Amino acid sequence: MKLTAVYQKVAEGYIGFVEELPGANTQGVTIEETRKNLREAALMVLEANRTLSEEQLPLDNVIKENLVLYEAS
């Protein structure tokens, strides 16, 4: 799956966010630093969402499985 990273030059360096993943945003002095930070932010948002979901799910009547959005061609 591919997500869209958006970067904007600002006075302090760069800001970045992931269009499809609310909450995944960051900043950095250089574009390279901002890219690295954004990858980390996206992974942290996904992990936090997973943890919150697990904490809120009932213990019974739950089915969990992998979801493949795109098949390799």
C-alpha cells in the first residue's frame, strides 16, 4: 500500500503529513529529516490506533484478520 506524503517549506525548515493518515505529521530542519520523522510518525499513529482498538474491543465475539488492500501484480 502506498500513502501520500505532503511536505511544505516553512521558515524553520519543513513540515510534513500523510494525506490518508490523520495525526501523522511532523517537522524537520531538512527534507531528509522530515521524511525520516514522517515515517516514524506514521508507524506511531498506526501502532497507537491498534493499541486503542485492542483496549476497546470486547474479549469475545471478535474476529481479527489481515486486510490486503492491493494484490501484487
